Amino acid sequence: MFDGREIVQFPEASVRALGDENLQAALRLLGEGFQARRTDAVERFSEFEDARDAAVDAKTRTLRRLHQHLENFEARCQEQGGVVHWAETPADARQIVLELLTSRGVRVLSKGKTMVAEEIGLNGFLEKHDIEVVETDLGEYIIQLAEEVPSHIIAPAIHKTMPQVVELFRQHHDQHKAEPFPRHTPADLVAEARAVLRRRFLEADAGLTGANFLVAETGSSVIVTNEGNGDLTQTLPRLHIVLATIEKVVPTLADGAAILRVLARSATGQDMSAYTTISTGPRRSTDIDGPSEYHVVLLDNGRSSLLGTPAEEVLRCIRCGACMNHCPVYGAVGGHAYGWVYPGPIGAALTPALLGVEAARHLPNASSLCGRCEEVCPMRIPLPKIFRYWRAKEHEARLNTVRARLALALWGWLAAHPRLYRLGTGAAMWILSRLAGRSRRYRNLVLANGWTRSRDFPAPAGRTFLNSWNRRS
């Protein structure tokens, strides 16, 4: 169980998000950016569906023998001069990282992008122990200046508009420079961040990265980036720490390559990310650069308990963000409304496993079950099925409201009496269709006022699905 940052409740947070004009302006870029680029990338790659199947197969085979692949990874990593540390809980992982840093006198840590560090609350923990953490991914750097948390897996500052970023840079950068930076275009902001961060890379005593995957046959960690910050983070300092979760391991480099074929296309619409970096152990005598120490911290945090359960397939996730890029709910409220580390559909599927159903029960309900997330997921994770699994767990634990339980009980009783079900639903459709009038929409509707507060409710067609199906048969 996570013992750091508490989850924010989705119902209250989503209402605030819908009223945030800056957020709504930023979220409109989802369709213009990520969705369109993924569509183009998939259309250019005629073998995309076959590549999906190969990637799914690689992860599924791995999960069936996960313990064996993890043991192989540890053995190969140690053969290459690396050290593997096992962490059952977030507290274990934090303590391992802290001891690695303090025992070596580290005072400045450069950090590549890693959602696992967010999961364990690493930054705040290290700062309490007088270790400065410098985020080097541009999006992560922006939200670090804003003292916020990521709102997206691959675009952590997607909720920020350009004027907001300009103001953040003005507050934090101009005080260290005689002449203000030019800030007329996005390219100006990127150049400014690069100039500021380049000095921080050189000051860092240690570097910490995540891992897109770990390769058991070679003991390697692999990261993909578009900025090159990950390479500087893991090659310039004397100590490189990889922070990853146990499901990131794959048996072979070929399995990793299968994942790479769908990762960037699903995430950013690129054929490949600009940088794909494989790290295997510390610097050798013949290497021109690299760290003198290489450590891998492997975190479980409840993931092993998912094996063999209906939610196991969530462990195939490769953190591409495609599900949230195409989710109508995420597109309306953004990532912070989900209240914890992993937003969007993948957060709704994973967070109840990590925090417990009671703490995260609202998230699986923050979905219309339209299935768009499953449709675009490169790993074919059946996210709506997993939402229904967590909803069932919520109902079994009697965590949902009395009204919800009564409604489900009524529906269950009607479903067990087909004639009454057809009669009742048919009458309801007929009445609701005619009460809507010519507009065919409801501005206010009892039992659906959460919907009609912000939008109209479309009237039903006047007949049920069974009626329509029977007419076609």
C-alpha cells in the first residue's frame, strides 16, 4: 500500500477541472496532436496489427514466468558489474535510493522521466534529506517549477498553456541572468530550458532514470526519449540508478524490439523516438564515458499480487499514453482530476490495485465503457473489462452508495424476468422519447443531473436495442 501522497477524489476534482478555462484550452490540443499523429503513424505502417500481436505475445509470455525472467535479469546484470536491489514497498525503494546517495555524499541528483518515482513520492522524500532533485525532462521540469505533479504519462505538462510556461520561466530564470531570455516562440522556451539545465547536468553527483523495459538476457535497461536528457542523466554522473517496476522485464532484446515497434507510434506518432538508449552495467576500461556505478532498484508494490487475477493484463502496459489521448473523459477533465500518479484509463485500471478499491473506487466508474481505450492500446489491454472487475469489487465490499446498490438490484431483478424487462424498457423509451419534444434533448433530467448540469442529454430513439435487433433479424 502506498504511504505517501493521498489520492484526490475524482468527483470533486473533475468539477473543478471542467471550470478551469486554461485547462480546457490546453486539453483541446489532444485531438490536434496525439490523436492525429497516432492515426497517421498507424496508416503509414501496414504491419501495425501484426506488430501489436508480437508485442502482446512478448509481454504475455513474460508474465507467465515473471519470477524466472527477473532472476535471469539479476544474474546477467551482476555479471556486467551492476547491482540489483529488491524493493517490496515504496518505503523500501525510497530507503534504498537514499542510502545509495547519502553513502556517496550526493547532494545534487539529476533525474530523467520516471513515473515510478512519482508513485513512491521520491522527490519530496529526498529533498527532506537535503538532496536536491533536478528534473531534466522538459515537461517534468516545468511542473517542478510550478510545484505540481504530472497530468499525463508522456506529456506531464500538457495542462499548461504557453503563457503559463512563460510566466514560470520568468519567475525562476530571470533572477539568475542579467538580461531576460527571449520568449516569443516555443523554440525560445526550449532553448532557455536547455541553457539552464545544461549547467545542472554538470553539477549532478548522481543520475536516476526509469526504464521503458529491462532485458533479462543481457541485464540491460532501455529508455526511449526525444530530448537526450536521459543520456546525459545516466552518462555524466559517477552513479547511475535505474528505478523500475518488476513487470518491466522482457526475456530478450528481440522482445524489447517488438515493443519498440508499437511504442512511439502509439505514444507520439513517431516511427521511433529520437533516442533509444541501452545501458548495460557501469563504464568499462575501454568506454569513453558512463558511470562508475550502475544500480537497478526493482519495485513490486502489489504488482505480483495481480498475477493470476482478472486484472493481470494491466501489467502489459508500456506507458505510451494512447488510452488517455483518446479517452473522452480524460479529454474533458485532464489528468489531475484522477487524483494520483497514473491518470486516464490506465490509472482507473491500475490505481485500485496499488491503493486499494476503497481509496480509488471512483476511478473505474470514471468511464462510459465506450472501449476507445482498448481499441487504441498497443498491448490490447481489455481496460473496460478491468473497470468492470473493480466495480464488482466495489459492490461486493458495499462501498458504493445505497442508491447505486438499489438500482443494480432492480436492474438484476428485471434482467431475470425478460418479459417484464422488455415491457419496462420499452415503455420507458417510448415515454422519454415523447417528453423530449421537437428538440430531442433534455436540459434537465431527474437521476441524470450530473450530466445535464454541463450539457444536454439526448433523447432516446423511441425503441430499445432488442426492438431494433428484432427488426433487423
